[in-house]
Amino acid sequence: MKKLLTTLLIGGLLTAGSAARAATTIDTSTFNLAWLTGVSTAGNFSMNLLSDANGTTQIGLSMGLQSYTVESDGPSGSANNDTAYHQLAGSVRQGYRITSMTLSAVANGTLYREMPTWPCYYEPGEATNNASMDMALTQGGQRTEFGGTRVHDVIGQQAMTANASVPVNGDFLLDLSTRSDAWAFGTQTITFSDDWQSIYWLDSTASIGVTDYLLTVQVAPVPEPSTYAMLLAGLGVAGWAARRRKV
């Protein structure tokens, strides 16, 4: 499996180099990570090593997910959505183990529905948005999907988090996906008179964007076999001493 993942990594890097999207890599003292494949609309995927100390590595990500606003002030609603998906190939150096990976981001949204200020019959409009983020890990041929996060009707900022708290050794694949949606439908107003009626549409708007993607990786050293042997020997001596005291 290690050879297969290595082949996939090299092939992905060559493919990315031949395309307009340049491969991005992160190389730390305990693991490395490289973009393998993916799709996004608002720009290329990129990684930026922010910190790497005391077993914690923080990597800033640009996922290429666009921010947008939809608006409706007529009989037709307005909607938009965007998705981004990226697969990364990584390898943990011998003697170390990844204990957890956390992907976090911030959803930014606005919602507005204009309502009538005069006496009339009206049908309230709609304004809604949502965003989601998911993470999956493949190692040893086994894929594990982790519960991501979904937020709805975001006004202002709202945190998003996906966590993979499983040990990772050797080669692995990391799938990151994110999506955002917005929908708006204007408010219809009807004013009646004895011989006429007047229909107006009032504005509804919704916006959504996801920013500040951060991948936090926790790494710990793996004890050498001799360390386990010394630990077992110490436990054996402690048990023998305890039995001697009982006698």
C-alpha cells in the first residue's frame, strides 16, 4: 500500500505540474503533505505553513471557494452555490505518529428581507444561506469519513470545525470538501383600491463566504521497542516488590 500511495503522490505532482494548477507541498520535521487533485472555482488551492513547534503544526489553506451575494426584487428568486474539493497525499516520518487533525474555518454571512412600511397585503420573501465542511482520511486502504460541520442562516461570523482524532502512521490520503449556498426571494406587496390594485416587490438579499481555513496537526513520537521493554521490565519489578511486601 505504501508503494501505491507513493506512486499516486508522484503521479499527482507530475499531473499538477503539467496543468495550470501548481502543486503545493508542506514539509515539516515529522510529516509532509502535498496537493494531489481537486476542483475549485475561485482560485488555486494553496497551503501556507504558519507554525511548527512542540508537536503542533498549523497550516493555512486556500480552498478556492468563492464568496457571493444573491438578490431578488421581483417575481423570480435568485440562488447560487459553490463547492470545492481537494485531496492531499501525506506521509508521516518514521518514529512519529499523527494523533489528530482538525480543519477549522469561519463562515461569513448576511441575510436581509425588506418588509412593507405601509398598510397592504404582502407575502414575506425569503433569504437563507448555509455552508458545510467535511474531512475524510484513507490509510491502509481504509477510508474513514468524519462528521463535518454545517451552519445555516449565518448572520455575521460562525465557526466551523471538522476533526479526525485517529492515529496516522506512514502514508495517507486526506480529502477536504466544502460547500456554500444562498437563496433569496423578494417580498410581494399588494395594495387594493376600489377599482385597482398595485403590486410591488421588495428586496431580499443573502450572502455567504467561508474564510480562514486552518489545518491543525498534532504529532507525537512513537516509543522505540526498547522503551516498551524497559517499561514492561519496570512493571515486573514493581509487581515483584509489591508481592514481597505482602509476604
